[in-house]
Amino acid sequence: MAGEKQAASGPRAKVKIVIDGRSHEFPAGLTILEACQRVGIKVPFFCWHPGLSAPAVCRQCLVEIRGFPKPIPSCYTPVADKMEVITNSPKVLDVRRQMLEFTLLNHPIDCPICDKAGECLLQKHYFDWDVRLARNDGSKVRKAKVVDLGRHIVLDQERCILCTRCIRVCNEVARQPDLVMAFRGDRQLLTTAPGQRLDNPYSLNTVDVCPVGALTAKDFRFSMRAWELWATPSVCPGCATGCNIEIHAAHDVIRRLIPRPNPAVNKYWMCDEGRLTYKRVHQDRLVAPLVAGAPARWAAALAEVARLMAWARDKSPSSLGVVLSAQTSNEDLFAFSRLASEHLRTDRVYLAGAREGWCDEILVSADKNPNTTGAKLIGGPTVRTAADLKQDLKIGVLKALLVLGEADAVSPLDSLQTLVVLASHQGPLVTAASVALPLAMWAETDGTFTNRQGKVQRLHAAIAPAGQSRPGWEIAARLARAMGAAWTYANAKQVFSEARDKVMLMSGADWGRPESPVQLRFANSRG
Amino acid sequence: MNDHAPSPTSRRVVMGFGDAANLPEDDELPTESMPLNMGPSHPAMHGTVRMVLEVEGEKVRTVDVQIGFLHRCFEKEAENATWTQIFPYTDRLNYVSPMLCNVGYALAVEKLLDIDDKIPERAQFIRVIVGEISRLTDHLTCLAASAMELAAFTVFFYLMKAREWLWELLEEVSGARLTHSYVRIGGVVADLTDDFCPKLRDILGRCRAAIADVDKMLTSNRIFRDRMDGIGIITRDDAIGWGLTGPVGRSAGLAYDVRKDHPYLVYDRFDFDVPVGSVGDNFDRYAVRLEEMRQSMRILEQAMDRLPAGPILLDDARVALPPKREVYNTIESMIAHFKLIMDGIVVPPGEIYSFTEGGNGELGFYIVSDGTGRPWKCRVRPPCFANTAVLNKILPGLFIADIVPTFGMINMIGGECDR
Amino acid sequence: MAKIVLDRLAEQFVAGEITETGSQHGNEWARVNPAHWRGVAQFLRDDPVTALNMFIDLTCVDRLGRTPRFDVVLHLYSVDKKHRVRLLAGLPEDDPSVDSVVGLWPGANWFEREAFDLYGVRFLDHPDLRRILMYPEFVGHPLRKDFPKEGRQPLLRRFPGSVDEEPAP
Amino acid sequence: MPFSVYTSKLAQAVNWARKFSLFEYPFVTACCGMEFMASWAPKYDIGRFGAEVPRFSPRQADLLIVVGTITERLGPVLRRIYDQMCEPKWVIAFGVCASTGGFYQNYSAMPGADQVIPVDVYIPGCPPRPEQMLDALLILQERIQKGEGHSQVVLRAERGYVAPDAVIRPDRGEKGGTGR
């Protein structure tokens, strides 16, 4: 994308330029805007986006260059040797103000009802660069307010400031030219290309890049004021790509997922499918332990599981199996594989997960499990596949089964005498299980996923576990204690560090610092 | 929990029979010490505080004053609110003199914003006026409550009446009787009413009368003096070592008044005296408060005489809200209003310890800003936290009955002490 | 304000007891090596030039994300010279502890107890370092940045009946 | 049924007597106390409604007025005081803090006194004006006359009718946690 193209172009020569009286050195091909950002000089912009090409249509990033008659857009102009840039001269500031005033001229007074309010670039720039009162109160140009663009998107043409970011997202990220500009002047407006709808699998990225509230997500709009949300860094559980995301939640309800920039994994984007994975966190959850289908106290349920497992183990370890799920975090997997080898003393450890799905060469991968790589590493070479599991169940060598997470590979069940399930959701397995324990989901626990590139990425608990559900590693630890072991895991970090020491290829992994979740209104008024 | 104290009995142990001459010199019978628990809900203690006493007969041997029953997490709440949203919390710190807390906090933030010298003069005068009124109500309440606890109910009624007048005046200005939230960063939220000054003068006259009555009723009242004189003595060195300020510190001979020693707002333009005690006992604390009320009235009258005209709020779009008409009709002001309310005033990174003379002494705000719309830390240095701590030193050796007036004169305010 | 105190500190302590000094918004502050916390405070109190004899405030700041994580903050005032100073000492995240100054100013007692209660900073040889604002049963130090704002720990089952939830192990 | 008629009439008479002879125990913790004082003081003289005599021992009081923020640390104290009062007893929550916690939603403030004791009348306001205190008193008296007070209902459920003599209930101490 844009960033790389420029980086690739030209030799890696260094150029010396002067910005606001200070001289700096930058690699050639860098734009003035990027150069300013590197040295921490603030230059406002609407249309520029680090992941997209720069059309220089908003004129907010104008800077003065010694020797040039007019201010020029810094987002478009590459640095050149001996260039002398002034970003804060009265002239520049005044021109920017005029452009901003021009942008605001026809902007509706929508902040109180606008979904973007609070994370709006227009608000931010006006407040940072120009807090003067309005100079005109003429009537504004009216345009269409609720335009249904596609499956996920609604457009408000009045709010649009014509920055064309969304158009470039469709062209450059989704590679489907769905959106276009129509007409001219103050009648110019954003619309879909004739006969098109904005239905590409990356359409929701247009909402993120939209600097104002023109493009809003049907899923999120009017559900929550943006500044009330609490942001927690996490990883998308949708597929093996492991896009870095931010969970936006309030009062223990997730409202939306947005991509977190990570050039190595997902750049600035994620797919619509991944964005909606959060819905499952709040749908038909298993909220309390079930013993023979009846709700039970944790202690009782764990004692029952321990009894069943011990009985099965002592009867015939070879008929006792443990099913790991590629949907769960490394910590849960490690704790359970340890439980299986040390206390259940079985070598029948299977790895199951969700079915394969569609994929593309942009972000979506066919493997719909977020942690297959991690599960394979932790399970080791001896771990058996879902196919083996089906086979063993069919021929009936398995009498007792401990299942971590849901896996539709676990069937047929008729040969089983004991089935213990750790599940986050209601389902056939739970109904069939002799004991079912509620399992906390990815958004509710600290932990790590290992994505398809082998990157170990950190999950942070964004909301409290539903009902009485607990993280898998914790259940494993309590189970082991109930079976007479002396496990002392107090938090996921301990499990992680032990796993890092024991499991090869995880040694490079890092847990990261503790950080307090931040409410968007105080995230330094970003937007 | 033992929730009522033994009724104060006479100090001399009277033998019902036998020859009084054969009584031991020591006027107490030898007794073994007994643990006694006063509070947290005790009639003679305004505010919830708990004292675990070890008494020998009526004498206090050791005391452990336990506070924290009204810990409302001022700091945690402040760290999660915009700079402006914190004013209501400051109201409820020292809820007997909310205006003083408002002003103290506003000054601290203004110093961080480097606008403390740009505040309109009228706003500064108004802050002094409402502040001093609050000081009046503070001392009135303190004396009224303490007198009531010493069974002087008339005094309570007289002083409450005076406080009513002042509160009704403040209500006209701010809209609230008690929790005003009247001060804003950059000035005050509303101007004084047109007939404010005449009303205040009238009220001050009546307050003077009420205070004079109380003075007559208490100052030369034998019972009152017996329970105040020479009880709970604090020396000047104690005051310095324990960080005692305000009436308590001054009554101990420490002539430290922020308004005089480090004048803020426009206090340096007024002529007033700082009363200082000579003994440092309960009576001095009572007398100092009485005199301070008179001095506050002097300040008020001078302030009213010199009250200048002009704006009451700083004209800075990044601090003060734009006019409502603009907000409703133009996108520019709508945005400005929106950012100020939702993201809060953006205060540059820095640290400040700003201190003013609160009702109970040096009210300090130690604020750490990380450059966002809310404080990283907003510590309040509560004067009566230090003042209450000294009880641990002065109570032992007193009688149980002395705890009541001593505690009353220390004037622990739960909201400020426990925050 | 004249920089009397900072100058005096500079000429008195040359062996790295004072790591950093500055003045902002008319506040003079000095960052003290925690090992010399009590020593520096005592000097400031007793030295006739500084004569910072009055205890004003002691608290703590949790600068989560910075190392050392905690700062103990002491404010002193000179009754005669009418000047002030702010002393800070950085304490590490694991086992933040520093010498108590109760021996110098009896008033510091409750302030140090509060800092211990709300931030978990231990003050060595403090007469009785107990919780002061929170109750003894309370777990954790609520003013730390990673403590949830609504992390309630009720002493009493709610009325009527009670929420029958199991505590997390 | 003559008996029930007799008892109901008697109960009405007793309730009438009760509502005009309330002995209040003010559990004053915070800011609201200032306004509460004002409701005693001249101008808003609460004595006009037969509730001017504060009893500073819960054992002598039948109206508990929770004035101000209740912290988790105070919860057991409050419950103990309520348990010490003789039945029938009534509770007024004075101010939003006592009703819901108000804008103190944090680790220490309890979200309302009704978390630990039953409340009959809630007074909004931060703090409420003295007039509201008087209003609440009238509302409470109405409820007392109708026998709708929480403890009255409980008693009726236990005894079938409200006995004219106060009924001591079995101590609910075991529910009272540490009872500190």
C-alpha cells in the first residue's frame, strides 16, 4: 500500500531538510507529513491515511516551503534535499483555518445526534486549530441524510466532507471500486457506483476511516455514545490471521470491535465478518456449571468431574481422552495438556476446532480457529487430529472424554460413558454432557493466541465473564487441585510464563505490561 | 457496638458515707482500666468517627481515633471525571463551606493552565465574597453543633437561623442552598444578583446581632467555660509538628493564615486581622472562630464596597463555554461546547500544589496532569485530617465528658477528613 | 520564589542524594534518592537556612507505566521563612517502601497510613502501619491505577437475602 | 368476624398514635446532615409534625433516618442499628447517597442504604431541601396509618395482625455479617 510504495521507490538515500528551523535527516521518498510526524510536529489532515494513497483533497495539511509561492499539501510532497519547511507560520495557520471554515460551511449541526461525535476528526481539528466563533450564519446546503449503502453501512451525505478516504479503502484494500463522488462544488456528494452496493467483505473499514459521521455502521449506530466506551486491546478470534483489534465495551457489554494498527499482521484493517464475532460473546452462553443437566455449585461440579476422571483413569487410562480446542487460548491449552499428561495420564489428546471456511488473499484465512498454531505447538507431535477422534469414537475405544471448548468433531457420543465438557455456549455437547462447566471466552480472559504467522499475540479481559464462567486455565488448576495435585497458578501470566519456558517456539513471546483500560473520552481526545 | 456514651457524671467521686476528710488525696477511686468504644454513630459526634478508648473510671488513658467511615473516594472519582465535573465533588469535601473548596480547586487548575493571572477582577471579588460567606457558615455550624452537644440548644437555634439567611442568599446566586458548584475554571458561573449587596449588608447586620447574643450566652457562661477552659491544650510546637492549620493552629499560637501569609485572589487588598490564641485550649478555638467570623464580615463589607464591574468568566474558548445562542445555531460553537463538555478542558501536563485558607485551615490541592481532559491525580490536602489526628495526642488524660467539646472544637468534617 | 531551598540542597548534597530538582508554577521540587529520604527531610527541617519545620502533606502518586512506578510526595513549609518545597522519591513496583518521617513530624503518622492504605507503600519503622480509610478486611490498594473504580468488597450480605455467588478462587 | 373487626380498628387507632409520635434516630454521616439540621432548626420546624424528639439510642427510636452516604465500612453498623430498634420501625433514606449512592459509584460507597436494610421512604436530592424532609415525613405517616411500613407488613405476615404491643423479632444477627 501507499506507505510501502513510497518506501520502495528510489534509493535508500538520506535527505537533509529543515522543519521549523530545525534540520533533520530522513530517507528519501518520505512525504513531508510523515517526516513531521516522525519528529513530533503536529500537522492536521482529513484525507490522508497512513494505510492509503494521498490525493491531497482536503488541504488541511498545507505547509509553507521556502521559495514556493503558495502553501503546498505536505501529505503529497516528498521531502527533498535542502528543503525548508515551515508548518506554523501565521500564513499557514490562517490558510488552514480558511480551509477548515470552508469545510464547516455546510456541515450540519449534528454533533448531539452524530455517532462519530467524540471521536470526530473535524471536531478535533476545529478545537485544536481554530476555536473562533462562526463568521456566517447563512443557510446550509441540504443533502440526503439516511442513505442505505449496503449490508452494513448507512451514509449521511450532509456530514460528508468529501475526503475520499472511503473510496480509497474500497479501491485499495477491498479492491472493489464500490464508491464514487458525484457532481461538483457544494453539491458534490458521495454515492455508490451505478448499480453497485457497498457490500465488499471489508466495507466496515470505511466507517473507521471516515473522519466524520458520514458513514456509520448499522450494527453500532445509536447503540452507544462513542466516548462512553472503554477500549481494551485484543485479538480477533474470527480466523487464524489474528487481526489486532480493540474491544470497545461498556458495562460489560461489547459494542464493537475496531482494528488496531499492526503493520506485520493486519496493517490498519479487518474484515466485516471478524468485526461481528463479538455478538457470539453475548448469545446463549452457558452461565453455570451443570451436573447431569442441573445447575450446580462450582465446588460440587469440580468434585464430580474429579471423581469421574479419577475413576476413568484408574479403570483404563487408554479409554480416557482429552479434546483440546484451537478456539481457546495458549494458557488454557497448556494447562489442560499438562492436566492430561500429569494427572489423567492419558496419551489420547486430540485437537479439534471449527470447520474451515472461505478465505481471500487479503486478510481472511480459511482456518477459522484463532489459535491452531498455538494448539499444535502445545499439543506437540503426539497430538491427534479431529479425524482420529471421530474414528476412535466410532470404533468405541473411548469411554470417557474431557472436552475443552466446543468442537463438532465430537460425535458420535453413544459409545461414551462419561462426557465432561468445558463450554462457553449451550449446545448438543452440553446437553449430552454428564458435567458441563461454563468457560469464559476470549474477550473475558487474559491470555494469548498464536496466529498463522506464529506470532504470539495478547488478549486482555475486556468484560467480566458471563455468569459464573471462569477461564479454562483456572478450571484446569482447580480440577488438578481437586484431583490432589498442588498447582499454584494464580493468574494467566504464571501459566503463560511456564508455557513459554516449556513450549518451543513460544520462547520469544512477551506478555506485555499491565495497563489500565481507558475510556475513549479520555484517550487524549483521539479521532 | 456501644452506641451511647455513659452520661457525663460529676468529676468528684462522692462517697455516700464515712468521713470526707479520710478520702484519699487523689479525687478518683482506684479503678482498673476498661475499654470503651465511642461511635461510629454517636450522638455527640457530628460525622461518623469511632474512638476506641481505654478509660480508668472517667479518665481517658489511651485513645485510638478511627476515621474512614465516610471515605467516598474523592480521588478515584476525580481521576475519572473531567476537570469541570470535579467541582461537585469538591462541594462535598468540606460540605460546611463548599465555596471555599470550589475556589481552592479552581485556583489550582488555573495555575496549571497558566491563566491564574488572567481571571477577571470581578470574578475574583465574587470568589472572595462567596468564600467568606462560606467561612461564616462553616464557623456558625461548628459553634452551633458544638454548643448543642454541650446542651446549649438556644445557641444552636440562633446560629442556625443566621446560617439560613446566608444560605438563602447563596441560593439566590448559585441555585443551591448547600452544594453550590458555583465556581468555574476561569471565573464563576453566574453573576451576583442585582440586590445582592444590600441584602448581604442587611444579613451581616443580623448575623452580628446573633453572634453577639451567642457571645453573651456562652463566653461568660460558667458551665460552658468549665467545659472549655484549659481542656485539650495544643502548643505551638504541636501545631507545627502535626501540621495543624486554620482556627485550630491559630488558637495554638501559630499565626498562620494563608490569606495573610500567601495572599491569593485579592485578599491582599483587604484590611483584616488574624486572631491568635494564647492557651491553645478549647475556649481559644471557640474564641478564635468567633473572632474570625467578625473578620470575615469586615472583608465582606470591604469587598462589597470595592466590587468592580466587568466580566465574570475568562474569555478563552478553550476554557469557557461559548454562548448558548451560538452553540445552538452554529456548528463551530457546537463543536467547541461539545469538546469542552465531553473531552473536558485540556490541561497541559504538569504538577501543582496550590493552597488556600479553607474553613478548617490550609486546604491544599496537589494535582498531577498528564495533558488529557482529566487529572492523573487530584489529591486534596484536607486540613481537618491533620487536625483530627492530633486528638490521639490531646485526648489521653481528659475525662470522657471532655471528648465532646474537644472533638467539637477540632471540628472534624467527615467529607473532608475521609474524602 | 527565590530558590533558597534548592540551592541549599544543591550545595549540601553532592553525592547523588538529590537526583533532580526543578521549579514549576512557583512550586519548587526535588527528587530524592529513596535511600536518603529521611536524611534529606531531617536536614531541611533542622537547617537554619531552609528551616522547613512544618509538615504539610504526604501522599503518593501511581505513575503506572513508568519505572519506578510510585512516587512518594512530601510537602514541607517553613513557618518563619514562608517558603515551601516538594520532595519526591521514586519507589519500585514490587515492594515499594521508604523510611517513615513520623519521627520528624508526628503529624506524618496518619498521612503515611493513608498512603499505605490506598497505594500499598510501606513506611519502614512506622509506629503502627494499619489501614486508615478502608477497613482491615479490604484487599488491595484502591488508588492504584490498576484497581477498578467499582471494586467493592462488601462486609455484609445484601438485603433481603443475599447474592449467592462464589468468590473467584 | 368481631375479633378481626376489633383488631383492625385497634390497629388503626394504634397506627394513628404511632404516626404522630415518631421518635427518630438520625444516622447522620455526611453533607445531608447540614440540611437535616436545617429541618430541625427554626423556619422548617419539624416539631410541627410530632417528630422533633431525636432519640440517640436506636433502642428508644422507631424511625431511622439514614442521612448521607453509606460506605461499605458503615454497612454492618447501619444493619446493627436497625436490628437494635424495636418493631414496628420505619426507615427514611435522606438524599440520593442514602437512596442509590448518588454520584459516588466506587469501591467504597454503598449503592444505597437499601442494600442492607429495608427503606420505606426515599428522599431525592443532593442534598434534599428541608421541605422534602417534611414531605417525606407526611408520606411516611400516611403509610404508617395504612400499615404499609415494611416492618408492619412483616409483622402482619408473622402475627396475622399488628399487635398493639411492639413485637420483638428473633435477632437477625446471623445475617448481619461481622456486625462491626
